[in-house]
Amino acid sequence: MECSDLIATALQQGDISTTLCKGAEPADIFIHLTSSFRTSSKVAGAIVKPATRSHRMAGHARDINVVYDHKQRLADSKKLARYPEVPEPVRRFIKSIIDDPCLRWGGKFNDRDPVHIDDHLNQDLARWDQRYLAMQRAVQLGV
């Protein structure tokens, strides 16, 4: 996914996508978005059990793979889980997420989820509830 597409998504789902693009461009990688907004915490075939207050249900998380080496190679969950022993462009990108005070990388979670990135919205439950209701209502109303 090109950053211009992610920025368009960011306008709908928060600012995570814009922040990811800022890390992607200097690392010379592309982001392959595999999951973002969900309407439920029930996920068939989930690798990691979804949280009750999932960031995706509030539009504040992304699951990604990293495309690098002139769009010839893909870093999926298995490769991302080997951080920092990953190709240099991938390492730079993941490091930019880890170093960003507003983001969390799932590779650092107790239940590791190396494709996951969020903004820790659920640390403020009232704010999560407000965003969750707005996103779910928007989906139901088609806005």
C-alpha cells in the first residue's frame, strides 16, 4: 500500500497510518496492510487472541507486513518476529515504531504479535469507549 492510500485511510481511522508512512519512507520500505478496522473481537483463525477492547474495533490498530528490496521481498509475521535480526530496511522501520512515543509494536507484547501496531488508545478507557462507539456507529450508518 502506498503512503498516499494510507494517509487517506488515516483520515478515516486516526493518525496511525500517517505516522507509519513517516517511518516507511526513510527506511525505504512499503507497508502491506493486512488488517485494520474490525466490528467484533471474534476473529476466526486469529494468531493472537483479540483483546476485549481491541484497538481495531476503535479503528486504532494496523496489522502489516513490510515490503522491501525494491518491492521484491516481504517480511511477514515470521520474519518480523526475528527483530532485530531482520534485513536493514525492516529493522529501521520497526525501530522507528518502537522509538515513537505514541505507538506500540506488537513484537514487544507479552503475547508477541509482530505484525501489530497501535497507539495504546485503550489505556484511557473512556476515550476508547467514545472512539469505539463513533466507529461502530459510522459503520452501521454507512458514513
